[in-house]
Amino acid sequence: MDNLITDYNLLPSLAKQHQDEFEVLGYTLDLLEELADEQIDAWVDTIAMPIVEAIDCTKCANCCRSLDVYLTETDASQLGSLIDVPIDSILDHVAAHRVGEWGTFKAKPCGFLNGSLCSVYSHRPETCRTYPMFTPDFRWTLDDTIEGASICPIIYNVLITLYRRIGELYNS
């Protein structure tokens, strides 16, 4: 893929610069009522796949520096077994606090981040394994996705590509 923005330091200003276009993307998707959510999701997945493959997250790790990391009980158990801490105390051990039935790390950047690599990669929490997630329900989660454009090169590039492709559809 050519012309991908991969410098996460540029993302805040670029995302702000393209905020109106991202919002137009959302309005356009809302107006395309004839397209089922599954069709939009398939289109988004097709566009996102080569972008995800082209961008090396270990060169960035900005999500690990700035996002909340939510833990499930399974995540806590896996981390506990890795660092040899009982599940009952894993949330305290990793400086997390409970949010409903979830836990979330308080510290930013993530305490398991070593440079731009995850030191618990094989045991990383589900939210880390699935980030960034575009589907299912892209149309309905687009506002949250747009917020991520300022920190994640994958999200930014997917949104820019989607906006351009929708423009091409309307101009053809």
C-alpha cells in the first residue's frame, strides 16, 4: 500500500484536519440505508485488511501508551499465570481498578510495554488482541473509531481510504 501515514506523531493534527471528512463518512453511511450493516462491514474489512497487513504496530505502540486496557476475568487469569500472581490479586498487582465486571489498567503507558513491544504479548488482554476493531457494526461504532484516528495509524488510514472510496462512488 502506498502513501500510508505511519508516523503516529502526525496523527493528532491529521485527524483534526480530516475530522469533517470523517463525519461526512458517517453521515453518508447513515444515508445509505439500502446497504445492510453486513455489506458495510464486509466492505470495511476488505479495505482494512491490506492496511492492517502493511502497518507494523511494533513500530508505533501508541495505543499501548494512551488507551485504556480493559481486562476480563480470563485476561486476569492468563496474566496472573504468566507473572505468577493469584487471579484474586492480579488487578491490584497490575495497578488496575474495577469497572463493573471488568478491570482496567490505571497506568499509561501500559506497564507491560517495553519500548514499543508488549512484554506479555502471548498473554495480552482481549482488548489488545482485537485493537483496532472495525467490525462488526462499523456503521454504529464509527464515532468511537473516529476518536481513534488521532492515535492509531491503521484507523486513520482506513478512514481516509473509506472516505475517498465513497467519494469515488458518488463521482462515478
